[in-house]
Amino acid sequence: MTPMLLLLALAAPSHAAPKPSQVLATVNGTPIKGAQVAERLWKQFGDATLQELIDEALLKQAMAASKLAVDKSEVEARLNRIQSQVADEATFKQRLEATGTSLEQLRSQIEDQVVREQLTIRSKGLTVSDAEAKEFFEANKDRLGVPESVRLRHILAPTEKEAADFLVAVRAGADFAKLAGQLSIDRTTKDKGGDLGVTSRGMLVPDIEKVVFGLKAGEVSEPVRTPMGFHVFKVEEVVPAKPAVFQDIKADIARAMLADKIAKAWPEYLQELREKAKIERKSR
């Protein structure tokens, strides 16, 4: 399970399986029991679930036999990445509690993931050479760099005339942020003085991007029409593009390429475990 899937698992509610005799619902007095639900689920998902459990057993056996030492630093790094995707530590703990999962159980799941990857790497001899990483860098360096970006504010007006009036006021010396806070109809940014944050090239619709990236720091745009109304933009800061430097991102490239190789090799490795094992399916 990837760190993202683990995070999604934290957000999912946990439910105990009903007992076979447990009445789950009644329809005009007719009971629907747990056994009926279980039977329906078995028909729909039984084979897939059984195979999943067989594969889990095979992996646990392979992990036990391998005696691989878990890379603790990698485990903690992945745990930290999962936590960073949640708003704060309190929310993270709440999601753990909601699923009946402890921090140690989550760490154990990540450890299993790391060992499974190590098993696949060792079984298939997976590596990423400097030459491979460099080749990937050269083929993708234009999109690996940090694009030019701008820090924006805006005032949104319902009519072109009102937008033009705002523009006149700003050019006459009115404080843009205060004007936005008082008169902009964009409720999401009004209380922040029209602050839109930092926006990179490629994130805006072409017509707006052409306007705002044509401005210098401190400059204000002519009114720009969108389906929401008429915008007046102000560029607070221009952050120049930063070309990618191979040595700075070499480790990230190698990590991503290795993860891709593991994902591609994983089905074959799992199939090999199945073929080597003695698996006896009992008739139901």
C-alpha cells in the first residue's frame, strides 16, 4: 500500500462485520440478516478477497524467510510524508482513532510496505544508475525546473465600469488591498485583501496568464472579463523561473524511477511466489 493509499485508509470509517444471526434491517417485518449479506458478498467478491488473503500470507512468509532488515529511516520519512498531507497533528490523530488504528500499527504497515519493495528489488535486481537518472533529467529538465511565478491580488467587480473605477482609484493612490477588502465581490479572497497567493505559469487560463505575466512587480492590470465578473489584478512580486540542476534533484529522480520499476516488476514477483507455493483451495 502506497503512502497515499495509507492516508486514504485513515480517512475511511471502520466497521465490524455483522454476526450471521444479526438482523441488519427489516422490510415490512421481514428481517435481513448478516448471513444473507455475507452470502451476497461472497458471490460478488469472494474469489478476489480470497486471492488477496492468499497473497498477503505469501508475502508475510516471504518477509519472514528473507530476514531483511527494515530501513527505519525510510519508514519514518514515509510516515512524515503521510502526516504532512493532513492539516495538523490533532486531525491526524483523530483519523487514526476513527479507524481504530494506532500510530504503531500504521508504522508497522509502512514497514511491511518497505520490506515488500526490498523483496522485489532483490528478487529482480532493480537499480537506477546515474546514467539512467541523467538521461531522464535531460529528457525532462524543462518541466523539472521551477517555473516563473507571481504573487497576485485581485479585485472582482460585477461590471466593467465598476472595475474601471477601481482601477482609477488604485492608480490615484488608493491602497489595493484595502479596496479589495471593502469592495471586491469575491468572498473567498475579500477578507485577505484580494490575496490569490503565488501562481506559476500554466496554472491560469491563457487569457489571464497572458495579462498577469505581462506585468511587472507593483503593476496593475486593465479589467479582465471572466464568467465571474471583471477582475483587476495586481502583481505584488515576480519570482523568476529557476532551471533544474541535476545534482539538486538526482536523488528524487532516482527514487521516482526505482518506484516505477518496482511497480512494474511487482506483478511478476507476486506471480512467482504463487507458483512456488503449495496453495490448496478448499471447496465451500
